[in-house]
Amino acid sequence: MAQTTDLPIDTNNYFATSGVCAGCHGFDPAGLAMVDTLGNDINIADDWRSTMMANSAKDPLWRAKVSHEVLVNPAHAQDLESVCTSCHAPAGRYTAIFTGQPHYGINDLLTDTIGLDGVNCGSCHQVLPPDSLGLDFSGQIDFTTDKTVYGPYPNPFADPMASFIGFNVEWSNHINDSEICASCHSLVTQTVDLQGNYTGDYFVEQATYHEWLNSDYNTNEVECQSCHIPRIDQNVIIAANYSFLAPRRPYGLHHLVGGNSFMLRLLKDNIASLGLTATPEQFDSTIARSERLLREHTLELELDETNRTSDTAFFELKLTNLAGHKFPSGYPARRAYIEFLVQDTQLDTLFISGALDATYELMGIDATYEPHHPVISSPNQVQIYEQVMGDVNDDVTTVLERAKTALKDNRIPPTGFSVFHPSYDSTKISGVAATDPTFNYENGIEGSGTDIIQYHIPTGGYQGALNVSVRIWYQPVPPRYLADMFTYSSAAIDSFEVMYNAADKSPSLVAEAYRGPDVSIGEGAHRAVGYTLYPNPNSDGRLFLKGDQRSFKRISLYSSGGRLLWEKRDVLWNDYIELPFAGGMYLMYLEDAQGQISVQRIIRR
């Protein structure tokens, strides 16, 4: 898609903005370069510009949080802002370093085109090969100073870059290595007390790179780029205006997504006021990719009923982390939580843990922070996966500079994670989870990348069948984390608060599981009466209801093995139903408004 908002074009003695690179690596009007084998536009510039990386220097939450830290400890303003811009505006910050400036702050950034370009092309492609790669952290980045850029393909066609923009391109395989991410995705901060005095302590604010080191992904050489710059094994011409170029493969899609759909939606809603270059449609694409990454590559759930007595139902829930780092990972605000809902056959609620109130805060949680729970038996117990920072008095803090210890860190480790790994001092499990025998342990063996929770559900004497729905939700910016910041006032905080209050704060669904009527029995005991689903077998992925005009409380789709794929509530008779793309046999569970249940076998060709 052609872009109407131009990327910035600027250079200095060290870096160039994204608009300089987009001349060749952006949209090709001729449709020859940066397209896949089906002709779809996959150009680097337009995929990148709607990511959190591209907008890191304009991120209003980041600016508000920097302002918050400075207001708490104003004497540290220059050092705080210089550290924060090292990763959010690296080309600007390092230009300042290379020209002898001791600091680079927010005011410098606001008038610096290169800094405002965020984590741009040179922020990764100008990182020097090995030596200290993977050994520097907290925004310490070894950049080239001679305008050398590195790419993933041998024998690059270098003349145009040298002639037109003055950069020298070289091949180096380190651009495909996780170590290139280490400088900014492991961050250690210096602790201060409540009076702003440095204590000599250090706090690991995030250690996503070290979490990867302490995982099977590192052992098996599955790099960060495998998920965040996914490769397609297709021939792609990688520069416009040079149709004679030989195509390259594989090609890295610069999707650069994590799971922060909330901030992407907020950016999309404030394009003009924030001065962003991406269109709403481009943000929609990045949001969809983020949601897909969360839904398909983050967690697996297993839900089993283990016992039932006259007044209690017992369930075991296992979560398995599919990511190459903890889930959640990164900035300490982020949290995931379990919504565990138990209903009777009339769908009246018997028990719920993990419900949100009108402000999108969790109901029933402790006033300070919710501990890790190996067993849950009350609606006021909610399993929240998070890091909680503590200050010098072991009180909860959201001020990064005051953080001294992790009061809680039960974020689910990746598979292969071990307390005996050399990087464990940077990736510790803290709080109750550290002694939970089923957290990152399965059958007594460490490194499972799982958490197993026992749910003991009081049923109040109800003896009928139970409908159990489990959903894992992700909240990158929960209300509780912002509360202290919003007690301060600055231009950055006040403007973000307005954006936040107007934003869609819905959490992102990561995974779900369901237990109810036995769908494995197929169509025998639960045959539809008065309606049918057609066409079945199905080739186009759309099913329609044929027959009487009834509505449905719930329609659920299962794999042939009984795994819940999706579920819809309150479906009208004239709605259509989307099937998965993959062919095969599925089981459709339908419950109409009168409580009649049917299970039908669906064939997807």
C-alpha cells in the first residue's frame, strides 16, 4: 500500500532516518521489489513504521514515565533521560555521545529528527559484530562510527548505498543473532532510597535476553528473530528501482511485534497529535499480527476435572509457555491473569476468579499485590503473572529508580529454564512461586516452562453438570501500575492520561480452554433437531444455519481430539460461522436459547 505520510529524511555523520532507507526498501510502485510470490507488498518500511519499535521515541506512555521518574528525583534528570533515550531514541542519543555531549534528554529529542525516528534501521543494522555483542546491556550499544551497515545476505549490491546516501553495506551473520537484541532487552537500574540517595544496589528492570539465554530456545539456536522477524522461504527482490537484482531468500518480514496491542491501539487513535507516520490501516495490520502472536505462539492450556464431591469440584489447570522468554516479559507493568468461570447448565455463575471491574482492574485482589497461588478456592484469589517491584523498605513501588527487589516474579519461565543457569541472578523467580513445586516443574523435573494450579470450586450443593471456561488475558498497561504516576502532573503525564482515559483498555486474549458436555461422543446422543449446518462438508470456511430461526447461547468449535479452538456467545440464527483454514474434521457444540444441546461433525476440505 502506498504511504501518504512521508517518513523523515535526514542524515548526520553517523546515522540516517528511515525515510532515507525507504527510497529503496519501501513501497515499490512498479510492484517488482519487496513483494512475495503472490504479489503481496511486504516492504520493510511500511511493515516497520506501525510497530512499537518505530514509535519508541514518540510513545506517550514512555514519555510520561520518564517525566514521572524525573519529577520523583529531579536531581537525576539528566542521567535518567540519557539512559532512557539510549534505547528509545538510540540514533539520537549515540550521535550525542559521538560528538562529545555528556547527556541527551527529552528536550534534545523533541527537536532531533534522527532521535524521533525511534528504533530505526541503523539502530539494529549498525550494531558492530561480535566482540562485546551480547555482553553489553542497559542501553550500552556498540555502533559503527563510519556509516557501515550490516545485512544478512552475502555479496551485497553496495554501490547505490555508497553513491547516493554515503553508507557502506557489508554482510554479517550477527544481524540474525539474538545477541543483537541484548543491549536494550536486558536493563539494570541503580537503586535510590526514598530521599533519592543511591544505595549501591541494582535492580534488573527487564532481562528478556537473559531469559532467552536460560532456555531451550538458546540451546536449540532458535533466535529472537525467528518470532519477531519471521522468515518466509521465498525469492524476494529487496530493493526497488533495481529490477535486475537477483532475488534473495529467505526474507525477513519486519513485523517486529510483541503483545502490546493496547499501546498500538492508543497510537492509532492519536496519530495526528503524536506526529506518527503510519496509517490506521498499517496499525491495524500490526495489531492483528500482535494478537495472532499472542493467540498462536504464547501459551498452551490443559484443563482437567480431577474430583467432585457433594460441595466442591476440583480442577487442575496447566499453562505451558511457548515463548523463548518469560511470559509476560519486559517492562514490569505487564501482567497476564487467569479468568476461571464455572457455570451451571443454565449458564448461571457459580464461581468466577479473574473478573474485571468497570475500570479494567481485577476484582478481589489484595490492596498491595496479589501473591502467587498454587491453589485457588475463592473468587478473591486471582492468578496474576507479573513482576512486582519493591523499594528499600520492601514496599510496592512503580518508580523504577526506587526499585531494589522483586517482591514477586511468577512470570512463567520458558522451557529449559533453570535456577542453576549462570544467568539466573538476572532472571530470578521471586515470592511464593520460588517454592511452588509445580511452578516450572513437572513430575519433579525442572525446566518444564509450566505452571500448574489447583482450583477447588465450592458448588454450594449443586450436583448438576458444570460448564467451565478458562481464559488467559494479557494487560500490558494495567490501571494499578499507572495510579501513582497520575498523582503527578506534567505535560507528558497529563497528555497521556487524556489518551489513556479515552483508550480501549480491553485486555488481549492469549489462550482459552473449556470443559462442559462431552463433545467426544459426536452426533449420537446430541443430534440437532429443527436446524442443520451447511454446507457440510465445507470448502470455503463459512457455515450457515438452516432451519428454524432460533438463537444460541453458545457455539463452540473443537478439534477432532476435543481441544477448544474458539467459542462464541449469543449467536443469532442468521449469523455465519468461520471455520479454521486447515482442513480436517471438527466438532461443533451448539447450545440454543432453550438449553437444547447438539454436537455435529463438520468436515473442512
